[in-house]
Amino acid sequence: MHKITKSASFCYGHRLADHKGKCKNLHGHNGTAEVTLSSATLDSTQMVADFGDLGRALKQWLDENFDHKVILCSGDPLLKTLKEQGQQCFETAVNPTAEIMAQLIFKEMKALGFPVRKARVWETATSYATYSEDK
Ligand SMILES: [Zn+2]
């Protein structure tokens, strides 16, 4: 099995509703997203996919959705206030944890046709969440 991974960095703010610790407070991260593709075979250029194509798609999605935005659960009352102030927000159906962000990136890159194996979001230099459809 061949695998390739591309990463891209982004900045975001979020908070987690009902969190018992400090993550209940609005705070920010310099995060990194990684997307890994896999394929048993290579294309005619001997690649799983072109790093440039994957990198552009990943960066574009992050720029349009997560980068320099506040990511909040759609039930968070702060959303209304931030939007009224012209702040760009990204709404998630549930708490915007690194796990949920990794799942979103996985599904978005897969929807673009990439053979996605896993997606990972590094929330800090020592903490990441990975989503894959493997058992
Ligand atoms: Zn956080």
C-alpha cells in the first residue's frame, strides 16, 4: 500500500461548551491539518496523487473555512454576538474539538475525490486527533 501525507497550517479560535476545564473559555490555536491518502496502485506518473494538487485543495478548504475564524458549536450563544460584530465564524453541529475538525477535513477531502486514508488535526505541538474510517 502506498501512502502520501500533506500538511497545512492554520489559526483558529474556539471554545468547548460544557467543558470542565479551561477549554470552556474562548481561546486560539496555531493548528496543523494533515491528510494522508493511500492507494494500492500508482497512477501513470507513479504517484498516489500530486502533492501540489492535494496541498492546494487542503489549503483552499482551510483558508475558506477554518483559518482565522472562530469555530463554534451551532448552539453556542456567542455565535450570534460574534456575527453581529462582523466576525467570521465556522459552525459545527457539535462541539468543535480537534476530533470533529479532523472528521470534517477527512470528509471534505474525500468529497473532492482524493483517496483519503486519514485526517489529523494537531491542536498543539503535542496533541492531535486523527479520523479514519478504519476500524
Ligand atoms: Zn482549544
